[in-house]
Amino acid sequence: MADSIPQLRTPSVIADELDVPLARMLYVLRTRSHAIKPIGRAGVLHLYDKSAVEIVRAELLGIERRKSAVDIGGNQ
């Protein structure tokens, strides 16, 4: 029965899970709101499921890849 209950996370919990600053996490959630939707709310907090965490992880990796490409290629 416990398997049917989704484990929901706040942005700060996601930031801790992914080991990124909360500000970076909030930036990704704010700028990718078309792709990353909260599944619920607890008061004013948005709650996200595991699939949202995976999307955030992919977006953060994409940001890091683009940053590395610019660093390697010089100021582009």
C-alpha cells in the first residue's frame, strides 16, 4: 500500500537531493515551468513528484554542459 503513495518533494528537498543551491533549483523551476509542473501544494509550497526531479536533473546537466562548452571554446 505504501508504494501507491507518491513521495512529494519541496524545491528545497529537491535541491538537497541533487546537491545544488536552492537559488539554482528555483531558477530551473521558474524558467522551465512549461515542462516542470508541481503535482500538489502544501500551503504556499509547491510539491513535485519523482518525474519532476528527473526533469530538473536533466535540465541542470544541460546547463552544466552548455557552460562547459563555453568555457572550453572561450567567450562565445
